[in-house]
Amino acid sequence: MAATAAEPGEGCEAAPAPPSTPCPIVLVAAAALIDPDNRVLLARRPPGKAMAGLWEFPGGKVRQGETPEAALIRELAEELGIDITVACLAPFTFASHRYPEFHLVMPLYLCRRWRGTVTAREGQELKWLRPNRLAEYPMPPADVPLIAMLRDYL
């Protein structure tokens, strides 16, 4: 039996049209750091930053000419005081989310190996959580869909 393309209204919903107003794209790299007990690290955005008080996967903006992996290695050293190599970063999934001022694209990497002790170096609160507890913590909208994927994987 040959497959045929479905018309809108015949079992498939038409995808919403992309927003017509252009906005800047911001590339951010993030990591799901996973400890030997399969807990995942979340960091709470400190007061004074955008989305303060929300929990997120550690990481940060990718600079011009920088790869997402290099940005993540830099950000995790600055924010958490740990050393990671590219070989320890496993691409997992990504988020694509439009905020009012910009569109965020965020690759999420899994990381189980690093050197050093995870330490809050920028005033952020840190929590190691079991995957089934991640949804209990308020997160930025772009991070929310990643929770189910991590829970199913771990």
C-alpha cells in the first residue's frame, strides 16, 4: 500500500505559520551534568539577571566565532569551576523557542565526566535532582520540553 500525503484536516494539523516579524537569534549552549547517581544539576538564575529565580541547565551564550562546545567548556569553568573536554560532551537534543525579544536556539549536551568539584561561582544556587523531580522546579520556557526527554533517557 503506498503512503500518501495528508491534507490539512485529514489526520494532520497544519503547522502554525512562523512569526512574520524578524527577531535576533541567540545561540546558547547548555549541559545536563549527570553525577554517578544519575542526578542532574540545575542552577538557579541569581537576582539581577533576566528570568531571575528560575532553574536552568548550566551553560551560556556562544560568542562570535566560538563553537557551542567551546562556549560550554568556557561557561562551565567560569560558572561552576569545573574542567570538561569536548570528548566528554555528548550532543543530546536542542531547544528552539521564541521569546518576545529574541529567538533562542539551545543545544543540550550530556556530560558525565569532568575534573574538579562543582561549585557555585556566580552567586547561583545549585541542586542535584533525580530526573523525575526536574519538573518540580520552575524553568524558562525553552528548558521545559527538555525535562521529559531527560527523564525518559535516564
